[in-house]
Amino acid sequence: MPDIDKIAWIHVRDGAILSTRSHHRDAFYLPGGKREPGESDLDTLVREIREELTVAIDPSTAAPAGIFEAQAHAHPQGIRVRMTCYTATYSGTLTPAAEIAELAWLTYADRNRVSPVDKLIFDQLRDDGQLH
């Protein structure tokens, strides 16, 4: 089975990161998802965030924030996820939609509530002084 290629949005505010939990999932994930055929990273980011959180990402503000790899949560051992992350500004009101059951602002103390790849991102953000 191939690895999972995902695009994610890192949005930190006041030392906490925006995270989402899908219906019937026990862990939180950074918002984002898998690209559709022919989509660029930014196309995927804009579409996924609009679908999941009903806001409009401003592609002109998107900046690379790292690529992280780890065991894929809720998948057989050996299946890895490769998450290409971006920061960007948005317009609109953050509202859970589609498969998203809830959104939350998580701090480093919530690290045990997120997927393995998100734990790596939490560590990096804490080391950079962005996540409390």
C-alpha cells in the first residue's frame, strides 16, 4: 500500500494551533487533506480548508511550513503519511463542515490528543516558541 500524501494548514494563534476532529475519529488532525488528480499543493490547501472549515485561504499569503512524515494514524503498521504544511491567512468564519465534527485550539499540553505526524509538528512549533 502506498504512503499517504497530504497537504495541511498550520494556523497558530496565541500559542495554540487550530486542529480538527473528524466524525468517528478519536484523534485531532491539522486541517487539510489529500490532493485530487492535477491539483497543486495550493489548490489542495484552498479546496480542503474551504470544504472542512468554510473559510477562504488567501493563496498569495501561503508559505511553506515544513514536510513531516510518520506512521499514519488508524492505518496498518508501515503505512506512513507525508504531510506538506503551509501557513496562510484566511477570510470568513471558521465553522466545522463536511467530515469535521469539531474544531479546537490545542496547546502543547494536548499533544497526546493528535495523530503521530501532528505530534512531530507540535514538537517543532514548541521548539520554535510558537506553541505553548
